[in-house]
Amino acid sequence: TGVRPLEMLQLFTGDLFAAAIAGASVTPVVSAVDRALAENASGRASLWSSFFGSLREYGARPITYLRGPQFFYVWLIYGGTYAAANTIETMCSLKDVDASGPKWVATSTVNTTTCILKDRAFAQLFGSAVQSSVPMGAYGAWLTRDFLSMGVFFTAPPIVGDMIKEYTGSAQSGYYAAQIGLPLILQFVTCPLHLLGYDIYNNPNNSIRQRIQFLGKDYFKNVSIRMVRMAPPWSFGTIGNRSIRDHFHKTLDIMPRPINPTIIYNLST
């Protein structure tokens, strides 16, 4: 590739720096939503009172929030997932290979692992039950949610964007529309899976009928707040991460151009 070891280190440093900043920027809203969903599922608080209560706590005690588990676990998810996407794209560009497949595997692995850690922590922090372990059924619900999500978030937008480019005016605008819209639409499917995991944790002895009744309660409220949650990390956060990364790489002027930027991110200029 002609890139020296020190230059490679600089590129990967930029990848991690961009991921850390973009992850931190989306964490306050996302962590407030996740806490609201967990507390609403356990009956400790209603959705919107919990959500706005968290935001008030952040404003009143920002340092305490930044040092606490509510910030850490959510930042770990998005900072880690962005870092996986960035470093895989850099490695594949240096080797002159298509990054779409490796990036899907890497981001799915990192995102699923960190999401499970976060859901387990939030269930224990904000749930109603006091258990030493999380039931396997809860893990199964959350794994299914994440498997579906990663397929849509990282694979579908470039494909759908290319299909609708005639209507949006360009492949890039088609991608933006798909990247913003698809994660929101998916919440009608994945939000029940997300809440099912919490219900299995909080009420392990519930019957199937009781679980269906629980998922039907506040369904559209839950979906709407999950939409609020999805927009920052998977639309604007992804674009912000890419912009910071590209800016850093351009200042170094040592990065080879990806062989297929439309598939890899579809955000190239």
C-alpha cells in the first residue's frame, strides 16, 4: 500500500478519535430513552417522565452523569460500533478490498456484544426485579433484535438508496433517505423484541398471553420513543462519525480512496 507504520497508526488514531466523539455526541439522548424504556417496563416510571427526568439530571450534574454507568454503557455501544466500522474500512482500503462484508461482521459482533452488556446493566439498574443473572430468554430476544438491526442499518440503506435514487435525485440523497428512514421503520418490529427481554427479566413467570398483553400496552408510545432513540446514532451520528474521520484522513493526505465508496458508506464526496 505504500503506507508506513507510523502513518497507519495515525489513520487508526483518527478512526478511534472520530468514533469516540460521535459516540459521545449521541449518548445523552439514547441513554435517556433506554432508561425510560427500562423503567416503564418495570413500572418504576412512565416513559416521558423518565426521559425528561434523565435530561434534567444530565443538565444539573453533568460530571456525575459522564462518570456513571448510564453514560458508559451507551457510549461503549456506539463508540465501539463506529470504531469497528472505521478501522475495518481503513484496513480494507489499505488492502484494496471491498469492506462491506467484513464491516458487517465486525459491527454486528461489536454492537451485539455491547448491547447485551448494556441491556443487562440497565435491567439490573432500572428494572423491578433483583436477580443475580439475566434469563437466557431475555438474551435471546435482545440478540434477535440486534441481528435484525445490524442487517438493516449497515446493509439495506445502500441497496435501498440505489433503488430510490431516481426519486431522490442522486444515489447519495437516496442513501441519506434510506439511512434515516429504515432504522425508524424497523422499530415497529424490533421494539417489541427489546421490551420482551425486559419483561422476561422483570416477570420470568409470565405466561405467553401476559407477555402479549404487556407488549401491546403503550405499543405506539414505545415505538415512538424508540424512533427518537434510533435517529441520533444510526442517522446523524453515523454521518458525523464519517465526517470527522474523513476530515482527519484528509489532513494526513495518505489514505488511498476506497474501491467502492458507495457500498462501504455511500457518504464520499
